[in-house]
Amino acid sequence: MSRLVIVANRVPDPRERGASAGGLAVALKDALTRREAVWFGWSGGTAAETATTPRELRQGRTTYATLDLGEADYRHYYQGFSNAALWPVLHYRLGVARFAREDWIGYRRVNAAFAAALAPLLRPDDVIWVHDFHLFLLAAELRALGCRQRIGFFLHVPFPPRQVFLGLPNAQAILAGLAAVDTIGVQTEDDAENLRGALIAAGEAAVAPRVGAFPIGIDTAGFAALAARRYRTKEVDQLRASLAGRALAIGVDRLDYTKGLPQRIAGFGKLLERFPRHRAKITFLQVAPVSRGDVAQYRALRRELDESVGRINGQYAEPDWGPIRYITRAVARPTLAGYMRLAKIGLVTPLRDGMNLVAKEYVAAQDPEAPGVLVLSRFAGAAGELQGAVLVNPLDPDDIAEALDVALTMPAEERLARWTTMEAAVRATTATSWCKQFLAALEGEEAAAEAGRAGGRRAAGRRKAA
Ligand code: GDG
């Protein structure tokens, strides 16, 4: 089997295991244990200049190869073009995006620098899988250096309608860069349609047939087992005791303006205002670890949330009950799994999301005897698969309040019926199946040809022996 080369903006630290492992590392775990692999990308650290030679660390069958980013590259490539321009535009928020020509130049420079540092590590039969919007141009840069390996690209976030994407300065150049990719994966059919439309509009119609939907999943069985195990631990017992018999609703999101947090808090406030019978009967726990805390928009979001949580708590709290608990630190993954199992409601209301793994984790974490209710944004990729959720428009706090009321009063049989369909869906599409499907599409022809060649060699061997 040929070697797999994963390229992503961030490379996980292989020394940090277990509790802190998350995201892509969990999703790729299976693929990385099956074959020889390299994981290449940014170390997370900065230096005066972007490094030209990666630091390598080998663990098991994977070599982790990382580069520090130069200070200016960090500002222009990462904070600038990736986070301040591409991230909002890909989430349909053209108006929030901030463009600067220097950021685009920095983005191109880092994509080229990554390609130049990666190329010498490559073997002719490697298969390269590039992840996410930070590295739209990497494949084209590798091709310019003469790389002929198969290259796949997967976009974890949504792809907006072409009219929105083409509003991004340099959109044309990004789409042209995708012509260097053999298989282009996105989360949903809608994203695939949007990307094909943008490619056609940009004069890259020949690339459109290479785009396909590959919805990502989680390690469903593993997360379910973790939640069941962690349900009876000190941390979860403490939370349970503090609720004093009240229902728990939980939200878990990086603190990001695409996750719909202000609207969600407002929705919870509306529930207490419009449905007074739930007052002092439900507690909402929002876990929102700060990410990208050095970007102005994220600081503003934090201030807004501090204020609205404070206002609602001030208005409705009783001496022995506070409506909202809001934590801006990360919670360890096993504890989070236990909290999700304890929660009667999973409140997942992003304004836009490529998939949203929290929705799937909440479903996997439930007690099959008494599952909770998922309240889910229609604009999360996961909504396509999780039709058993109570779907809401995340921009409408009244809709969220009504959905919470429906969830709190839902009969047990309906809860079970809805959860059963969702659990089947999260078991059908897992992290492992996502990986396999994408790699099969990427390596399809190659693998089939190799099998054919091997078959031919075996037949020739038999003829010789005969
Ligand atoms: C991007 C796309 C797509 C969150 N808080 C804590 C914590 N988390 C974990 C969750 C979940 C992960 O982080 C977040 O994944 P999401 O999918 O919800 O969202 P993004 O980070 O925006 O991911 C998204 C995803 O890529 C995969 O393709 O689904 O649409 O935007 O696993 O549980 N984990 C721990 N503590 C926390 O406080 N341990």
C-alpha cells in the first residue's frame, strides 16, 4: 500500500494523547494506523521567518513533519487571509470578511513555502491528502515543483453559492488552483453543487466533475462507550448534584461567530420569557473554549456573550438557581462525553457549519434507554443526516425557544423514535467510513490498476511455475 501524506494547517502534537486529542486526529486515526504515513503542516509555533525544513518526529507508522510560521506569515496567511477573509466568506458572511492585498500575498507565500518544504519528503508513489481552506493553493504549488503524485483535497467548512464566493477578491485564483487536485471532497451535496457552480463560472468546468460529497463522521462506538463510562465519575456526579433534579441543556462550540452563540443565548432567554413554566426547571450549560482569541472580531463576540449571559442570569436567576452556566475554557473530552449523556437537550445552532461533529457526538453519547433531544440548526451539514432532530432556524431566537419547549415536553416514545433514526445515521457514517470513501475515490483508479498489475504478476508467476 502506498504511503499516505496528510497535509493540514495544524499538525497534532503526537505527545498529547487521549483527553486532548480531537478534530482531524480522531477522524484520521484509522487511516493512520493502517499504513505508513506522513502528517505535514504548521507546528502551531512562530519564529522570525517561516522555516524551510520541517522538524520530524516519528511515532508508530506516522512521521509528523512540522514548520514554525514566520511572524508576518502568521499575521497575513493565518490571521489575515485564512481567518479574516476565507473563513467568513465560506460561511456565507461576505459582509464580515476583511481583505488586504498583503494577506493574499502572505497566503500564496505560505502555500508555496509548504509545498517547497514538503516536496523533498515525497516518494513517487505517495498519495497526498490536503485538508481545508488554509491550503487551497498547495496542490498547484506542488505541481509547479514537478510533483506527479495523486492529490486529494477536502474542505471541512461549507462552500457558499458562487455569487458569494466570487465576491472574494482572488476567488478566481483559488478556483484555478483546484485544477491541480484529482479528487475534491466537501461535506454535503449542497456544498458540492455550489463548488461546481463556482468552478464553472470561473472557467474551470473540467474540474467540476472531480467534486464530490463525503460527509465526515465520528468514532461513534468509541464516543458512545466513553460517554457511558464517564457518566459515573466525580466530574459528572458533581454536575448532576448541582442541577438538583433540573433538566440540563448543553451547548459545546469553539467560541466562534459562525456558531450562533448570541442567538442561542437569546433563544434560551426567550424560552424563559415566553414559557414561564420552564423557569427554574432547566439549566443551560454552554462550553465555549476561546479560539483565535487574538482576532478583534472574536474579542467582540466574547464581550457580547458576557453581557447577554449576565443580563439573562440577572433577570431570571433565583437564589438557588442560575439559568445559564457559561465556560470559556476547554473541558476534557471524556468529561464532555459524560456531560453530553447527562444533558436532556443538545443545543447545536450554528448559523452555518460544514458538518458539526458536536451534533453527532451528542447523539452517540445518549443513554439508549432514555435518550435526550437534539435541537439542531437547519444550516449545519449534519441536518441532512439527522432528520430526527428538532430543526431550527438559528437566526430566530423565538424558533429556538419554541424548539426548546417542544424538546422539554416531548413524550418518551417520540424521543426514543427520533433518537433511533439519528443513532442509525451516526453509525452509518463514521470517521472511518469517511476516510475510506474519500481515499477510495482518490486512489480508485490507482488502487485498481495496482491490483490488476499484482494479479498479472501472480498469473505470470503461475504460468512460469507450470
Ligand atoms: C470544522 C468545521 C466540521 C469543542 N469544545 C471542546 C471540544 N470540542 C470538540 C467537539 C468536536 C470538535 O471540538 C468541534 O468540531 P465541529 O465539527 O463541531 O466544529 P469545527 O471545530 O468548526 O470543525 C465543521 C469539522 O471541521 C470536521 O470536518 O464538522 O463543520 O467547521 O469534536 O467535541 N473538545 C474538548 N473540549 C472542549 O471544550 N475536549
